[in-house]
Amino acid sequence: MGRPKQLSREEVLSAINEAFIKRGLPPTIEELRQALGVGSTRTVLRYLRWLEEEGDIERWKGARGLRPLRSDISTVQTRAVPVVGQAPVGPLLIAKQNVDGWVQLPRTIAHPGSEYFLLRVRGNSMNKAKVAGEKIEDGDLVLVRRQATANDGDIVVALIDGEATIKRFARASGYFVLKPDSTSIEHRPIVVDHDFHIQGIVVRVLKRGSVIID
């Protein structure tokens, strides 16, 4: 393949790395087009194919399906966030035995001063909902800011009878409603008035490309 002439590999890779640093996510094709100042998404795709052939990036299907393999990501300030097998039980307590691993996330998205955990999505009850432009789909990790309260419309991790669920929160007169947002009609709103605890608010969706540490 012929090399694109306008920009260097370093310039394109730098734009990708900057997106990771600022948002903790890879850029979409359109976001990268704007960052590079080129006229078409076709040009962006040419650059990405070039970087992939050179071993600079890895690509897969999806709106944000890329990550740098050669970057200055080690200079980014990060914090380790636990991946839990289930939502924490009790007063926002994450038991050690529930931690499946850790993910390093930039402090630009896992902000100092707040506590976070990551929860694996199971099922498709929220696959129409988006957080920061990303759909909540089966197998994803959601980044949850730990707090016990929520506003109407927030996507929450709630604990009901010991089971974690991710739903959209709504208040009603004397009770609460946890609403699915799904392409499947099998999922129904959950009405609760007791034995219900909010564990946190979903603030990000992680598809791929996070760094797992022991």
C-alpha cells in the first residue's frame, strides 16, 4: 500500500494517544478526522490501515475499534480500578473476594476524590442505552462511580435481593422504577420500594483496550 503523504505516522499516532489521555477511550473515525484536520473519513481509514501494517495499532470492528500498540501511555497518570464479579453488598463495600482483577484507567476519567469499580455487563437489558457515546452491551465493562443516591434518568448499578442490575433510575410516588433500555421486549421495568440499594452511577463503558494488572 502506498504511504499517505500529508501526515507522518507519529502525528497520527499522537492524535490517537491524545484521545486515550483525554477521554480514556480510542477516537471514532470522525473524531480522528477532526483531530487530524483531514477532509474525509476515507483518508483516515488509509492512515489507520498504514499504522496497522506498521504494527503501531490494533484494529477490530466497532466505532472505537482500535488501540495503540506503541505509545507514550506510560506517561499518563492512572489509577487502578477493581473489576468486581458482582455489585458490592452493603454500604458500598467491595469485599476482596469479589475482586476479579484490576484495570488501569486515566485519572481524567477515574477522577481523584471519587471511588470507582468496574462491573461486567451480563445480558442485553440496556443495549440501547449509551454512556459517553458507547452502548452498554453484553460483555462490556461499565465504570461505576460509587454513591448511594441517583437522579432521575441516571443509569445505576442497583442491588435487589442480593443481585446486581444495571438500569435507568426513576422516582415515583412512594416507590422507585428501574427501567431497561433494550432492543428486546422481554425486559420489563422493575418496581421497588424496599430491599433496594444504589451502588453507584455508570459513567463510562469500556469495550476493549484497557490494561489489566494483577
